[in-house]
Amino acid sequence: MTEAVVTAASEPSEDLALKVTLPREFWRVLRVWPDWMFGMLASMGLGLATGAFLYWDPIGTRVRDPLTLIVTIVLTAVADASLTNQLAAEPEWTIKVLSAGGDPARLLRVRNQVLYVFEAGYAFGVAGLVILLTKDHHWVKHNWPIIAELPLAPIAAGNLASVLFPCPFMRLRHRLQATTTWPRWGAYVGIPFALTSLGTLAVMAVPAWIEQRIEHSANRMHHRPGWLTGDNIHFATWLIAVPVLNLLIWAAALKTANTLAHLRRRHLMDLMRKHGELALSMDDLSLWGAMKALPENLRDIPGEVRDAALAEIAHVREVGGQLDRGLERALARQAARIRAERTAEQTTTGGIAV
């Protein structure tokens, strides 16, 4: 059990649902430093490494455009980081909150807010670093809204992924040993990356197209109003259209995730418990030891997949047998009821005839 689990276990369960607020959660995260926090920092490091490669690329064309560097670095970081702070990021803590009657939407919303604080701070930190490297700050006036909006699409994708493909957070040394969780883990990571790419493209392309069309229409005016300048069009697009579009996407994803979480509450809790038990059953290896054991684990994957498939087929057959037996009992009860009704009718008819 991690420190976060110990802290959660020490609090009264009936108050957990009421204590999930932004200030409390932010303070708890900074005080406990749960495992997902290290995953988020690793994701941010990955984003910086990607930016460093693009800036100092020794084998190709070096990227010097500030906005391109920032968008690439931030999206690389937040697309992965957004997955580390969702519904199942701290399985035991989430189980306790939901068991106490907590609302999945509230838990997701608070975690979204906490994550946005970290990621927006990271995005503007990256912007400051790029300004120092490129010595170019003239683009900031027109493009700072874009930087502020970058984390929202990945967060929305993470909400859906945490319910559609729930994969409770697990330390990498355990994940490398738990090969049976790899298919779910791959879907959980891969699908949000794809959704983030498509969502970000849409969120960036639609406002840019709107801005272009408005500017084109304004240029064709015979008497263009003095307030309809290029700067005003840009700020109206990126300070009004983009935030509204992003917030609508985030709200729709949150609402959908909340509905699915309510429908799958028991399944999600069972899955988080199983992942916790699986992590505790793993060998206590270091990360390097788990990497060295990886080739042997890879050889075991076909057998594990076969065993998992047979277990799933057996479960389906068991459920099918239960349905068959239930149907047989229902038909038997219906037949007995019909016979009883006929017997009662015959008795009544016989009595009248007498």
C-alpha cells in the first residue's frame, strides 16, 4: 500500500465524499505525493526531451518556431500526464470515496482541476524556456490563449478513457511484470493519444478557419469598422470561441464519463481491487530487475493469453448455463401456472354442471 492509501484509510469513510474539494485534494496531493504524481513528472520530462530533440536535432532540420516547439512539448507531456490523474489513479482512495457515496463526476471534476493547475503551469513554464532559447517574445501577445487551452483536450480524453478502458495506475516495475494487464494498458494509453491528436487538431483548426473567414470577410468590406482589426478578430476567436469550444468538449466528456461510471460503478471498483491485489502479489523487484526479467515474461504471454481466453470462455458458458437454467425454471413455473388454471377451470365447470 502506498502512502496515499494509508492516508485515505486513516480518515473516516463517511466524510470522504464530502471532503473531495479542490483545495483539500490539492493539499492532499502535495502532502502525500501519490504514485501518479511521479508518472506525471516523468511525462513532463518526456515532453522536454522531445522538445530538446527538435531544437538541437543533429540529423535533421532544427525547429526554431516558438509556438511549434511549445505545442509539441506540451501535448507530448499532457497527453500522457492526463492519464495518470483520472478515476483510477489511486485505486484504494477512489474505492473508499465511491463506497462512501461519492459522485464520480465530482471526483473527476476535482482531479481535472488539479491536473489543469499542474499542466497549465507546465505549459507557461515551457513557454518561458522557449522564449529564453529563441530570444523571441513578440508572438506571446497573440498566442498565449492557445497555450492556456492546450491541456483541456487531453484531460477530456482522459476522462473517457478512465471509464471506457479503466486501467488503475501501477508502478512501472509492477506493470512490466503484470503482462496480463498490457492489452488494457495499451488501449488505455493509445486511444487517448489518438483522441488527443484528433481533438487538438479540431480545436486548433476550427478557430483558425473561423478567424481566417472573418478576416477575409472584413477585408472585402467597403467601409470596415475601426474596431474590426486583425488583433481584435484574433483575440475574439481565441479568447471566446476556443474557450467555449474546449469547455463544451470537456463538459460533454465529463458528463459521458459520469454516466458510464454510474453504470459501471461495481465493475470499476472490482477492477481496481483486482489491480491492487495483483500489484501486491508481484515480486519485489527493482525497475532494473523487472526490465531484466522482461524477456522471460514475454515468452509467457501466449500462455497467459490462452489461459485468459479459456477463463473468459468458461465464464461465458457459465453465464449461458445460468441463463438456460433460469429460462427452464421460468418455463416450468409458467407451465405449472397454466396447469393450475386449467384444473381450477375444470373444477369450476364440473361444479356448475352438477
